[in-house]
Amino acid sequence: MAGQKDENGRTFSSRLSQRMQVVNGAMRTSPVYQAQPELAAAIQMEMVTQVERQSVELRKAGKSPDGLLDPDSKDYYFTPNRIKAVEADIK
């Protein structure tokens, strides 16, 4: 299951990277995170860590981690308010 690609030939890692670019863009436009670039970086690192940890657990259970990146999945990681939730986790 590791190295599995989607219908467009993208790996889980590359799709996660694309999703994090969206998060980064959203954070760059936020005055809160513009004023605290270290916090923004820490949040993004923690988000990647959490998704990667969850993907490892899913793979160990014989499941695909694709739902973590699929907005239509109940396992979707990037839910509304996720940035604030991760910020609370690291504070």
C-alpha cells in the first residue's frame, strides 16, 4: 500500500504536499500567522506529522490512507478549524 498512487499518478506524499501548500497559502494571508511565522511553521510541521502518523496506522491496519486527503471521506484530516485545533495542540 505504501507508494500507492491515485488515478492521476500522484503518491500520497505528493498529495499531502499539495494540501499543505494550500494550508500555507491560507496562513500567509492571516494577520495572526503573518505576525507569528514561527507559530505558523510549527503548526504546519505538526499537521504533516499528524497526517503521516495516521497514514502509518491506517496502513498497518491494512487500510488506505487516501481518506485523510479526501474531502468526501469521514477520515478527512483537513476539516474546518483544523489549523486552530493543531495550534491548541502545540501550545
